[in-house]
Amino acid sequence: MSENNNAKQIIKFSGNKGEWSEIYIFLKLLVDGKLYAADRKMNRLPNTYLDVKKIIREEHKGVVLDYIPGSNIQITKNGSLIKPIIPKTEYQAIMRLIWEYISTSSVGAIQIPDADVFLDKIHITALKSPATQTAGFFGGTTDITMEVSDYRSGINSTVGFSCKSDLGHKATLINASGSTNFIFKLKGPITDELMICFNNIFDNKGHASINDRINFLKENKIEPFFEKTASPSANRNLILSGGKEMPEIVGALLKFFYWERNGKKSNSTIRDALNYIVRNDVANYKLPDLETIYEKKLGSFLYDAFTGLRFGSNWDGRPSVNGGYIVVKNSGEIVAYHSTFTEQFKDFLLDNLAFESPSTSRHGYMTIYKENGEYLIKFNLQVRFR
């Protein structure tokens, strides 16, 4: 915002459904004053919630705004009350207006002029909350930071949540990169000639055809076996998350997706992959109740990926999101999975994620190459909410 001859310029906000959803969540939390937890099917648990004491935003470095729910919502700037105090009914009206736009609009960039005026009045200068905060509240994948009170203990804590919406494109949990490649050794009657044939199988758009390439390997009785991660950091972080066997387990998930399912999304959920690694006991535990063991391993890995584990750099093992995950449902209701109820959140991740195959050329996989006389191929890991 700027002032010119005492006339304030109002920011004209423009954003996609996901970005406007963050403002919707912000306003709804202030209006409701509570954040309800959800079960694994994303149903609200009416008796399990956090009381929202305040929402913290740092619009400009060193300027901390606290938004305090109540019959009238108060705003403080670096601890000092800002006047005039805007009635809660105005927050409700703009919240409903934003919901009407984001739930019905079919355009990519949404503009809501009446919301611009209101957001200016409450000192909002960006749809997305800034990613850093001088007091150390923000970090990693945090979208909104709040001081909350646990309904059971009454203890106050400052926590950060990631915000997602069911309205727009589904978010990725693990984004593809060169660091999410896993290397497999090919065994069977492989030759240089077959390697060349494989690498020249394309679809009618000139893209590597994953389905046809995998079928070519199967027809020639050539099978991939996990060798190692492409990134040393990925190997280290997976071991930190789930022990020495974790790279092998994640490699088996990829073998399920690319080899068993030919890289197709249908029937390629995390639950489908879990059943596969249980049936094959890929870590060779040789123990009873393997489903419980692998579900625990995989749930913890997905939780770590959500809260901070990345593949391209060393991870310290600590979560960068200490609150959890808030989702806007298609009904406009918001629910959360938070660290107080970690196991429910892990169940949610296991039930609501699936594999997908990103660009083979961009991420450098699904091509056979030779190294030290061995034939190798890379499979890439990308996981998205479904």
C-alpha cells in the first residue's frame, strides 16, 4: 500500500482458488474461534478442537499483527491495539463473499473488489501469509500461524499449519526432482540392442511412453531391482526417518507403481502400495502382523515428508510444521489434522495419497543406461493428494 496526496491506494488482490482459500481459512478461524480436528475420512470431530487465541501475521519485517477472535475481533500491531475495531459481522460477510467466489468461479485468477476494501481495513497486504517471521514462528511449509489452546489441557502454544483446499488442484506431498529418483538394476537377458530399443519407445506426442517401455521389459523378461537412491541426501534422510531398510521400502513402493501398475494412476494409491509391500515383505522382516509394521513405517515416512523431510538436502529430523494441516472441504467447512493427534493424521495421509508419474525428460528417468557394465534405470517418486 502507498499514500499519495493523502489518498490511500487499495491493493487489488488477484489469486487462484488455493491462495484465496488461505484468506478464507484466516477469516473463518477468526469468526469461529475454534479449529476442529478431523477423523481419517475428513469428518469433523465435534468434541475435539483447539481454541484459537490469536492469528499471527508479519506483513512487513518487524511489524507483527495479532488478530484476536471474540465478539468483536481485535487487531494489535506490535502489541498495541489498532482502532477502530471492526465488527465480527463484517468479517462474516466478507468470508461468505470469498467463499461464494472461490466455490463457483471457473477462472484461474480471481478478483473480488469488495474483499479488497475489507482486507485493506484489516491491514492485509498479501493473500498468502509471509513465509518468514522474526520471532521464529514461521518456517518450512507453514501457511498460517496461531496461538491456540488445547481443549483438554488448557495449555497455550504457538503453532504453524499448512493450508490446503479441496477446490483447486490437488497438492503434492512429495514433489518430483532429480533428487527423488531411485536407481534400479535390470536383471534378465538385457543387451545393448534392447537398451537402444527401449530408449526409443515414444508416444505419438514424442514423449517417453512409460506404459510401453515397461511392457517391453516384461515381454523380454527383464525385471528391475532396487539398487540405491540417486541422491545421497535422500538415502540419509530416509534412514533417519525409518531406519536402514527405509530406502529399500520406498524403492519397493516405486517398483509397485512403475512395474506392477505401469506408472498408471488407477489403483496406484498409497494403500495399494502398502498392500504390495506387505505381501512381499520387502524389508524381509519375517515377522507376524506385517501390515501393522509396514503401516507404521509408511505412515511415519509420509508424516515426516509433510512436516519437513526433503530429498535434496540433509534433514535434521525435526518438523518444520509444528501444528499440522488445515483443509477447506467442498462444503466450506474447515477441519484440521494436528500434531496433538498425530496418528489420525498419519491415517489420513495413508488414505488420501497416490503416486503419479511426472515428466520423464525434466526429471531424467525411465531411460536405460550402463554403468560399470551393468544396466540401470531410474524411477521417480512423486506423491499427490487425491
